[in-house]
Amino acid sequence: GNSVTQMEGPVTLSEEAFLTINCTYTATGYPSLFWYVQYPGEGLQLLLKATKADDKGSNKGFEATYRKETTSFHLEKGSVQVSDSAVYFCALTGGFKTIFGAGTRLFVKA
Amino acid sequence: EPEVTQTPSHQVTQMGQEVILRCVPISNHLYFYWYRQILGQKVEFLVSFYNNEISEKSEIFDDQFSVERPDGSNFTLKIRSTKLEDSAMYFCASKFREGQGIHEQYFGPGTRLTVT
């Protein structure tokens, strides 16, 4: 069945550091890929998405490219801020449901 | 911008009691979902609902769970006899259309259920 694997956290960075959170997936067919963000005490917010191979999703300085050859969708940001501290979930949709990775907690220190 | 809403934000109940979690999906959406997230763990799919029937459910969604769209706006999740392990954050989501890569699911803010 479909699955998503993302790097374990927590990830702790200093402000303005470069961020990478790795995500790989297993799926049949051609799923859509997403990154969701969950700020403390809040629900899930869609951060970015990509619907086909080589698509790049981007939002708020975050980027991720749908790599079919490596079945990956790594999240990157060139310069993180304290306000980026949150849990980040990689997810895929194929069929009716969305399958989430375990989440990666990011702490950004001032 | 339209959003999915959920009530209550926090529900405390005693073991064995019935609870109903309520959701108002985005008004022109056709597909509805419930997910749960046990504290500190991953978000897990429970059930999807379309055209007034369940389209897919997970192994978590046993006979203790049911869903209903009682009118044109609400979408509810009922747990008949709650257990301690039902304590979690429950997220409702809705989607306009099905199909790969066409539309993403929009999530509500969640209801935190605490079973004591």
C-alpha cells in the first residue's frame, strides 16, 4: 500500500539557517504530494503541493520538488525564522484518502 | 476565504459515553473526511464520505464509529462508547472533487477529545 517516510526530528536550527526535511514515498500510480504544517495548538495547514513529476511546490519561502525517479519530495527553505517552528507533515493522496508521514518537529532558535 | 469549522474545540467525556464531533465543511465541497491524531503521533485516516455514504474507511473505524451528514451543511463523527484510547485530536476535512492532483483536502482546526 501507499506510505510516506520522513526524517525523524526534532530538527533544531538557528535563525537564517538552511532547512531540509527529507520525505520519500511509496505509491502506485501517480499520487499528489503535499507538505502540511501544524503550529503549536493549531490544526493542519497546507503549506505546498505538487501534482505531477518535476512539479515544484512553493509557499512562504518553502519549496519541494516532486521527484518520481527518487520517489522523494524534500522540503527546503533557504533561511528559516523563529516563526517557522512547527511540525511539518509530508503527505500523499492517491485515491480517497491522504496518507501522512510521522511529522518532523522543527525548532528555530533566535 | 472559506474554511472548514469544527465544534467543539475541546470535548471531555467519561469512558463509555457517546460523543458527537461536528464539522461544517466548505459549502461547495462534495467529499468529506475524518482523521485523528493521537498526541505526538502521526495523523491517521479514519473515513471518507461521498454522496451520503462511506467511500473508504480504515481499520480504526470500527463499529463504535459512525458518520452522518444530517443536513446540507454538517458532517458528524459519532463514537458510541468511548474508550481511553479514543483520546486524540480529530480533524475533519473536505474536498471539492476527487481525482489525483485536482484538489487538495482542506482541514478544520480539530476537536481535542479527552476520555477520562
